[in-house]
Amino acid sequence: MRVGGRDAGRMRGCIGAAADANGPEPGCPRRCPLGQDSAGGGAVGRTLGAGPPRRPGRGSCDRGYDGCPGLAATGAQQSATVANPASGASPDLLPHFQLEPEDVYIVKNKAVSLACRATPATQIYFKCNGEWVHQSDHVTQHSTDRSTGLPVMEVRIEVTRQQVEKIFGLEEYWCQCVAWSSSGTTKSQKAFVRIAYLRKNFEQEPTAREVSIEQGIVLPCRPPEGIPPAEVEWLRNEELVDPALDANVYVTPEHSLVLRQARLADTANYTCVAKNIVARRRSSSAAIIVYVNGGWSTWTQWSGCSTSCGRGWQKRSRTCTNPTPLNGGAFCEGQNVQKTACTTLCPVDGAWSEWSKWSECGAECTHWRSRECSEPAPRNGGRDCHGPELDTQNCTSELCTHAAPGAEDVALYVGLVAVAVCLVLLLLVGVLVYCRKKGGLDADVADSSILTAGFQPVSIKPSKADNPSLLTIQPDLSTTTMTYQGSLCSRQDGPAKLQLPNGHLLSPLGAGRHTLHHSSPAAEGADFVARLSTQSYFRSLPRGTNNMAYGTFNFLGGRLMIPNTGISLLIPPDAIPRGKIYEVYLTLHKQEEVRLPLAGCQTLLSPIVSCGPPGVLLTRPAILAMGHCVEASAENWSIRLKKQSCEGTWEDVLQLGAEPCTELYYCQLEAQACYVFTEQLGRFALVGESLSMAASKRLKLVLFAPAACPSLEYNIRVYCLSDTQDVLKEVIQLEKQLGGQLIGAPRVLHFKDSYHNLRLSIHDMPSSLWKSKLLASYQEIPFYHIWSGLQPFLHCTFTLERLSTSTCELACKIWVWQVEGDGQSFTVNFNIAKDTRFSDWLVPDNEVATPALVGPSAFKIPFLIRQKIISSLDPPGTRGADWRTLAQKLNLDSHLSFFASKPSPTAMILNLWEARHFPNGNLSQLAAAVAEVGKQDGALFAVSEAEC
């Protein structure tokens, strides 16, 4: 409140009033609010303010009272004077408001009413936007306060839409009351009058969506513009959504509806409703469909064989009910029934052989004959023969007592001669076996030098004089061979006998590579692919030979390698049965060629590799080596080996770290590579599922730039690749085609499962020489594009412009970091004018190893020495001197259970050593480990000096 009489600078009093002959001016009160009219004479009012009391003048009404004509003020000080108060009014009270005007809204064209009430008050008038409201527009009502006896005055006015619209856009329309009493004036609060409205169109409406169950949903809604601002509520199938009753739902301050986890019950039509005092608006309805993707149940047990005798089928099934697909969710991929061949042994009933001849007539006048249940003998549950196996009959009664003398003695002599002949035969067999052991490959280990000398040819002990071929015996390769051509079938026109060189087999790598099938010329590759094209599985193999290795193998084994990829296949000796020859291939797939479905947080950790043909019979596991990009830890990752079945579906065949459910597969995971033991060739990939946000993958960051820059524009490409050699090889081949050059060595970045994107930015360029043409300060690669591993060549391009063609050097920094994570910086400093070659760390294509190696050249350990180690360490040794100790010394003791499940654990250890260390393995270290095992048991190498 403001008291006009006590504010000397603002108050203008009315010290006298004389009615104008023509009446008061329009909009001015007919009487001065605080003075007397002319008939009252010169009554002297009490002066309010600093000035002394002054006698009012006559016949004028000053216009200075807040712009109201007819209200007089005299004197330079404009002090207010008042006449005698009305009867019953206290001369010392200022008016105070019992009711003040409040803010109101004009709805459509309806006028609004403003009211104020004050006591004690002699006059009350409204002022709107600085102008007095005409006296005729006031509705006044007088009363008396019963408790105080003071006069009460209440005044009302009406404000129309037209009055407010006159000043629309300049300022807000406001009104306030001014009340007078004999003591002075009081002003009420301002009441604002606004025109209410609500636009028709929403600024943003919710949109229909299909979401997976338990996925979060955000439905945006921006209501129409309005005064007063619209309130928002949500309807689900025309029923009000109340966040207080459903903890899964809340509404943001921006009016968006959030469903924390989608439920099946949340499938509905959602409508955003905005309303104020003017109207109620509805958005278009958004249909939310919550779907459930189907999942397979566990396989049932295999059924019994369809036939009780002979070859039949057995099957198992599963259903897409874990969970059942709902609301358009995807049905399970793959087969719901699996069949496999089975063979039930047929029961064979026994049958009698022919009766033997009758024996001589015995002393008891009887002779006999016998038969056996052997044509055939009963087997597989067949019935035994019925009837007697011995038949006796009386001899001639007159002659039976006159048998020839000495018959019993003759039979005794015959028996003694037969026993002597058997003893001689056994003796001969023993001598032959002994001689074979002395000259063949099955003799026991002579001493530690025989085990270790094979690794160092210069220190070989001489062979025994009586057995010069102890370690140079040539294996017999003259057996009939077979070639695999899509299916395992015999072929009589096989290649000629394979003859190994006469050189000593103890040489770690022979002078030449012994291949059964030369695989390097392009014509041979085309011929091999042409043969593959006739097989059904060829449809899923690459059409070219760039990422393929192939060769022809027999029982000697060998290996296939895809150059510059880290991918190889080791076929150990005796893995292929003797007498058979297989054509084997190894190929690398591009991610876009093979559809590998990933669910949830799963990610591809390795290349997708095929080896085959499928169906090859291996008697020992082959070892498939390939790189990976995972920082493995049991608490952060669940890693599975996946294999594609014949039907095309991917199945988990092994979970790393868990007990294997089958002996067909095993995986040794190391820092940069994994080694897969498999007895069945096929298509494999390593897939991981993160268990926490601390799980990380290794990314390889590689920079490329044009080798020449004919224009002012220059591009730097930053690739973010999975840290495996095969992907890097593909990118380098691609950049060679684009004319790019490698800038420095690749860097490694650990990319975490934190749902944050990868950002890249360029800094510290000399602004006087270069400028960036990017509009944003950084570029961003979405998290899921990187995490899935299915997009191999993700990169960002920084387009720069040099300000002069004479500028040939560029120095800058490129930052690569994961949002809210660690980063990596590249210092780029190179000369554009130079034709920079690719870095030396990459082996040129013309210097890589031969893709196919067959026989001894494929292995570091000589064949005969390998056989000696196996025969010595496979049997359990005293003091632990056996294959377990060798595994411990080679840091492979975590895989003892797998090695023990195989017929030759030592062979598995040596095969893994070959896969890990070819071609640069240190044979001397392996020899030292073998010799150290031998020292633990002196009896293992105890032989006579003559045998050495």
C-alpha cells in the first residue's frame, strides 16, 4: 500500500472543489475525493505532508492528481489537505482494503468483473493501465462494518475483451483501486487481465512404436501454446494414466510419458490431453505394441532308434516356447527337429555246425560225435542253439571188446608231438616280435639324448652298428589311397607313392616342402574352386581364392594358413586314417557374407572361419587358430564357441570356462588368439556376451591419408577396427585401391560396454596453413555399430583444406575417446609430398609363408622324435615324470582334464605347441622341457651302453 498524504513527492491533494458550471470533465469524480464543494466555504483541512496547512482555493479542480481532471492541488509543494471527515469516520485512519482485485482471464468474449472493498473509505476509484476509469463505469455499494462501526465501500467494474485488445502487444493490461479517507489515500495491488486461449495444434505429438518386452519407452508430448499454460494428462485406451498408482510410469517436466520397462499390458493406444480454462485438446493416438521374440526350449532326449534291427533314425525336438512369440515378435530361427542316423545290431540266432565223424569204438562199446553252435554263433541277443552238442551210440556188441592192443598209447604219443610243435611255434613268434621291436618304431626310448638330439641335428648320437636305421627308417606310404571329393568315397587311381627325402628326419625343417598337391598356381586354385562348386555346401563359401587356402593331405598331416590373417588349420599326424587322402580347404568369411544372429549384449569377437569339407572323418582333433579382440575375464565375459549346423543355424558347441558337454570341441583362449580343437570340420566363430559394463573389446585405430594431394583439399581417414589381423588386412587392401597411405603404426583402444559412443576430433593444426572443413567440433560413431562387431570398416573422415599449394607438411593431433571414458591421441606429423610406403610391420604379400604345407615340413618337431616323446610320456611315470609334468612346464596345466580324455595326452600337448609356435617356435626350449621331465625319473632313460 502507498499512502498518498505521507508521500510528499507523489501525493496530490484536493484542497478545494468548485463545481464547474458545465459539470465535471468526463472520467473525473463529481466531487474532489478529499475536499468540500464550494458551498462548504473555506474549511481548512489537515495538511498531510511536510508543508503547513493552507486554505483551499475556490472554483478549480486541478488535473494533477494522477492525471484526473477535477481533482485540485495548490501550492508548489502540492500538499494534500482534507476537509472534515464524514460523520462517524475516524479522522486518524487511512483506508485499508478488505478485498483487492485479483488476476483474471477473459474467456472468449465474456467480460470479467474486478472488485475491491475498503474501510474507512469515502471514495474508491479504479485506474487501468494508468488511466482513470470513468465514474459511470463504477458500481458502488456502501455499508458499515458491524464490529468497528466504520463505513465500508465496495466498488466493481467490468473489463471487456475490446478494452484489453486495444493495448495488446504493448504491455499487459492491469487495474488497481485507489481508496480515499479523511486521512489520505491507499492503493491496492495490481490485477492483470489477460485474454485466455489454447491453440489447436500440438507442438509435438506421440508416435506409434513397436518395442521388445522390458525395453524402455518414451512418448514425447509438447502441448499447444495457451494462456494460462495447458495442463497435460495421458490416457491409455481412454483411461487416465496415474503415475501414483503405477511405479513403472512417470511423466517428465516436459510432459513426456516414460515407461521404464515395457510390459505386455502396456500394449495400448496412448493419447496426450492438454487443457486449460478455455478448451481441451487431444493429440492423435499413438499405438504402442509390446512384442516378444520367440526362444527355443531345451532339446528333448533323443528318441529310440526307429528300427529294432539295422539302420534307422532317431530324432529330438524343441519348441519355440521359451518364450512364445507374441504381438508379431520374431519366430525362432532354425530347425525344431533334428534327426540322426542310428544302427541297431540285429539279433542273430545260433545254428549248429555239421556233426563231426564218429569216433572209434571205445572200450565201453560206444562211439561219439560232436557239433558246435557256431554257424552262426548267437550274438546281439539271438537265441542259442537247441539240442545236444554231443551224440553217443553203441558200437557193434561182438567186436567192441576186441579192440587193437596199444591204441591208448598211440593217442598219448600223438598228443605229446602236438604239444612240442606248439612250443616251437610260440618260440619262433617270440623271436620275430623281439626282432621287430629292436628294429622298428615301437622300441622304448633309449636315453635322454635320443629325445633331445632331434631338436639339434649337430649333436645327434650315432646309430647302433647293428641297427643303422633306428632313427632314419622310412614310413611305408605305399598303401592304397583315397581322395575326398565332396563325400568320402574310394578312388583307385590315386597318386603315386610319396617318397620322403633320404636326409635325416631329425632336421626341424626339411630342405624342401613336401606337398601332395601343389596349390600355389592360379590355375590350380581355379581347378580346386571348380571342384568345390559341384558340392552343396559351396553356396556359402567365398567365390574367390584371396582368403582361401587348400591342400591335399594324408596320414602325415600338415597345415593350412591364410596369409596375414593369423588364421591356420593344423592337421596333426595320424588324424587322417592311413590309406586315405583328403582335399581340405580353409577360408575366411566377410561379415556381410554370413548372417550371424546376435542377441542382447552379444558381440562378435573373432573372424568367421570355415574349414572342410564337412563330414571328413578325423581320428584326432585338428586345431583351428584365429585371432580375437576380447579382454577376457570370467567376471566380465561369457564367451561361447559357435558352429553353424548343416541346416544353417548357429549353435553353441562350447562355453569357455565351463565343463565341456562334448569331447568333440575344446578351446584354448590366449591373449591375442584362440585355438579350437575340433574333430568335425565346419564353420566357427567366437561370440561373447558382456556381464558387466567393465567388459571391454580391443579396437585397433588406424590412420590413412592420400599418397598424393593434387588439390587444396586433403582427407584423413581414421578406422576403428576390431583388433584382429584379418580385418586390418582387408582395410589395407582397400586403402591400396583408394591410393591411401598408412600414417604410423596402429594404436589399440579398449572400448567398454558402457553404451557410450566413440568420438573423434582433430586439434593443434597450424591455422596459418590449414583449416578444417568440418562444421562440428567432433565426429561420433554410435556405440552399437562398434560393439556388435558386424560392421568391419567403421571410420571417420576429417576433411582439411590447405591455404596454399606450397604447403606440403601437416602436423596435428587426432583424439579418439569413448564418451565418459579414456581416450587415445594420435600425433600426426608427415610430409604430403613424399610417397610414404606402408609400414614395415606388415609382411608383404610376396613374402608370406606357403599357404599349404604337407608332411614333415609342416611341423617343427621331427616325426620320429615326436613318436618317441609320445611313447615315453603317455604311460603314467614314477615321480610324476609323464605328460602332466610336461603340460605344467609348458604352462598348459589348466587343460589337464581335456588332455586326459584323449587316447594320447602327449600328442595333444605337442599338437598345441605346434599350433602356437609355428614357424618361429623355439625348439631348444621344448627340448629342455622334455629333458627336464626325463630327469625326474632316472628309470625312464636307463638303457645299457651297448644300446647307445
